[in-house]
Amino acid sequence: MRVAIVGTSGAVGQEFLRVLAERNFPLDDLVLFGSSRSAGQVYEFKGKKYTVKELKHNDDFKGVDIAFTSAGAGISKEFAADITKYGAVMIDNSSAFRMDDDVPLVVPECNAADALNRPRGIIANPNCTTIMMVVVLQPLEKLSHIKRIHIASYQAASGAGAAAMAELEQQYREVLDNKPVTVNKFAYQLAYNVIPQIDVFTDNGYTKEEMKMFNETRKIMHSDVKCSAMCVRVPALRSHSESVWIETERPLEVEEARKAIASAEGIILQDDPANKVYPMPLFTAGKDEVFVGRIRKDLANENGLTFWLTGDQIKKGAALNAVQIAEYLIKVGNVK
């Protein structure tokens, strides 16, 4: 099993290395790719050192079985043909192919089998907020079809990459030291602030991030569900949080929803508000699961239920989900 990582030096690329090691992924050889700036950097994986190669239009992916790509949509589009030319499965973390009809969009807890039908050799990893939400929606969908979703996301600096995380830390130091605040990665200062914009605005007043949640949820869940989102950047460092309201065809009881969520794959229920037990991003960073709490009836909708979730955006929201897709393909013997 020969595995490649494209975009090794970024936050998600580094997380790929950690996740592959943590899960003892069955690889025999590892090839690392990056930009001309990253080429030559050396990373250690399981005690062995690997040097980053510059990504070029050539035959470097010959013999590669699985390629994890996380270098942005432009790079993914430009190099997809080179990566898949000799049969490698490209599991792409960018937005480049997510809504293409001939590219499956996969969250293993929801629609793993979709990964088996990939005419172009590409599988798309969904947006981080979508991944974490649909992991929780899936067990509820089995109880009763979800017709509508309203969601407010509270997205950490990690969603904008490693440099954005570093900038948030720098901003806090600058504010406390009474120095001018550096603002490069966000539209405004994020420290001591929240910014109600993630990605650019579209013609309907929603941002691209918010429209991703509408479109991707429907594709992953094979559903006609309608999702209205408000995505907000908050000064947390790593984990994203979401407040979710759903409307189902029949009213769900809180206890049956709790049981379904607690027994579902990839979820940890933390729901004991009387004892101040609920998920928080401070404590979910570095964890594999999506954490859920504050499950209760929606007072404005008799068929409604509302809950709070938190999960590591770089892990389950990106690298881990991609690796789980690859693990599924290996398990069912569907690599090459």
C-alpha cells in the first residue's frame, strides 16, 4: 500500500500524518508532496524521515494507491489528472469536486458505500461543518425523516488554516501588550470578537460556507432536506461548534433521540445540563468523535428538536474523515 499526501505542510496535511500513525494505517510506503516553498522539508512518520517533493505535472503518482489531497481547490483541479492517471484513489479535502455528479461526497458513518462508485477516481471530503452535523443527523434520520434544518455554526480559527491559528494567538498577545493588531487571515480582528462571515457572499445573501451546508447535506444524506445556515468565525483555536434545530416528519421524543445518538458510531453524548455537562471546544480538540449535548424539544416547532455539537475541525472535520474513507475502501477490497 503506497500512500501520498499532497499539501503536507498545511494544518490538515500535518494532521494526516498524525491520524495515519494513530490509527496504524496499513501503508508500506509514504510519499509527501508540497509547493516549491515546501519542497525539501523533512517530516518524521513512525520513526522514518520523509522529504517533501515538489508537486509537478509528471508521473510521480505512478504506483500510488491512495492520495490524500489538501492543498486547495485550485491545486486539486490542476493536478487531479496527474494524481489519478495510474489508478490512485484521490481523496480530496478541498471544495473542488464536492458537488460534481460523478464524484461521491462521503462521510463513512452516513454513506460509505457511495465511495465505491467513483468514475473519475476521486472521492470528495465534505466541508468540516457539514461532516460533523451529518454524523449526528444520520441516527435521527433513521427515526424520522428530517425535513428542515436551521444551524448556527461557531467556527474556530483552525478552519482558515495553520497561519490563521497562529494569527489568533498573535492577536491576543498584541491586544494584551497594547500593540497594533495584525489582521491578515480574517476580514477583521478575531481576538475578542466574532465575525459573521466565512467565505464570500453569494447573490442570495448567504456565504459560500453556508450554501455548502445546504447542498452537501442533501448529497450526503440522499435527501430533500432544506438547511438554512449562519456560519460565524469565533476566537476558539481548533474545534468547531454548532447549534442545530431540526424538524422531522413525526415528533421525536428527547429520550429516543438521546438513545439513538448515544449508540451511533462516531458520537459521544455529553448531555447532563443539571451537572453542567455539555460539549465545549476547549475539551474536544484532538478527539476523534463528535460530541453532542443540550438535546431538547424545540419550543417553536412541535415536530422540532434542537441540540449542540462540538468536534475537532482538523480531525473529524478533515483528515480523520478522509482516512476513514480510505480504511473503508481497504476493508471492502476496493482500492485499485
